[in-house]
Amino acid sequence: MRIPAILIFLGLCIVPTCVLAAGWDNTGSMTVGRQGHTSTLLSNGKVLVAGGWNNRSFLSSAELYDPATGTWSTTGMMSTSRQYHTATRLQNNKVLVAGGFTGSVNLASAELYDPSTGVWSTTGTMANERIFFTATLLSNDKVLVAGGQASGQYLSSAELYDPTTGTWWATGPMAILRGFHTATLLPNGEVLVAGGRIEATGVSSAELYDPAMGTWTTTGAMATVRASYHTLTTLSNGKALVAGGTDDSDTLSSVELFDSGITLPDNGGGGGGGGGGCTITIPRVRSNGTSGIAYVLILAIPAFVLLFRKRR
């Protein structure tokens, strides 16, 4: 019995699927203009934006974006107007908002938003007022805030928020003062902080926070000073990507990778029950930008090899 030609051609299977063209589409506008606000993805898929400044006043209002309808709706107001605060979604799905600026003073206060009721409630106050700081959800559900500014002075101090008690307490300080830095949680549970500034001077240094010990250690510095507005993202391979920002004289396009030495499993091609086959998606998008038809090519090479050997 001869092997059908379709099998000889690498066991090629063609499965139609729909691919949307890359690009931006307009969606519903917020009820009020904002800058310096926060945006948080909720567990129900909606997005909570809170606070900010609208060129006339500091805001305590909050809104919800519903991706199913593309519309915004108002929700409960915070007890305090604030800009340059942080917002962190906790494991209980509530959102912790902390610190910020309210026009005349920096804030140490914090509030919790409950998506199930749309209501804000006050919670414990930080020991330090803070703006331009970071807030990172740890794997133990506590929130680490670090650095920033208080009354014009840069901070090295750090605090932990415990959602079960609604209280803050001090943890080990960073090695240096810094604000405008970035922070990300690594797969081993440590927090990487990078860049920022001390007064008028940008820095390239980085530190690691160990939640088990409550201490910071310096780690390798970035090749480039990144004083503010850079981003830091943990990748699926365990590395951290820092991109852009400013170096006090220019806006940056450069990007760097931090390697913590953590090796994560490769979930690509050879995993699962697919016998080592690979999947390739080839998009075909019409020139008018509308969605088109693509084909997912499943190359079942190992299966073909076994079939070929059996035939021989």
C-alpha cells in the first residue's frame, strides 16, 4: 500500500482560523480627562481607573471600562483626591491605592476598592507619605512599597502592607535613596528595583529585595542610566526587560535584559502531548486592514518519521 502524498508532505494539516489585523481602534471615552491616574485590570475583566488631574483639579473619582461593550461607567469615589499614587490588585480581588499627591501635600493614606460593591474603604496609613514610588504584590499577598519622594526628599525606606490586618510595617531599606524607579516581581519571589534618580542625578544601579529576609542586596547595574519613565517587565523565561526612559539629557530607545540566573521550563514546541510537533501561524490580512483568514500549519514531523520507518 502506497503512502498518500498528503502524508508524505510532512503530515501537513491546514486548519482555518481568524486573525485580526494589528492596529488601534477607537473605543468609548472616559467621563473625564485624566493624567497621573492609575489603571488596574480587575478579575472580572473590567478596568478600574482612579484619581489623577484634569488640568483644573485633582480627582477622587473612579471609572470602570467594560471591554464587552466598549463603554465606561462611574463607580465609587475615593475618600481623597490623588495623583501619582499606586494601585495594586490583591489576591482577594480588591485594589489597594496608596500615596500620591493632592495639590498641596503628599499622601501617606491608603484605600481599598471592592469590585463586588463598587465602594472604597480606608485602610492603614503608611509610615511615610510617598509619590514617585513603586508598589509590588508579593507572592505571599503582601504589598511592598519602596522609595519615592516625601516633601521633596528622596526616600530609601520600604514598607509592607498586610491585607489580612490592613496594616503597614517597615521592612529593610534600599541601599540608596531613589524615586522614579521601576520594580518587578521575579519568579523566585524576589523584587528587582532598577534605575531612578537621587535629587537631580539619574542612576543605573539595581537592587533585589528578598521577602524571606526583609533585606535588599545590590545587583548588577544597567549599562545605561535610566532616571525616570522607563518600564521593567518580567518575561516568561524569568529574565526582566527594561526599556526606554530618560537619562537626564535625552529620551532613550535602548533596551536591556536582567538575567537573575533563574531557569524556567520551556513550554514551546516539544511539550505536551503533541509528540514534539510544532505549530506555525501564518497571518494573511487584507490590504484594507480588515480581518482575514489565516492557516495554522501543524507539522507532525515525528509522526511522519515513525510512519515512514514502519513502511520501510
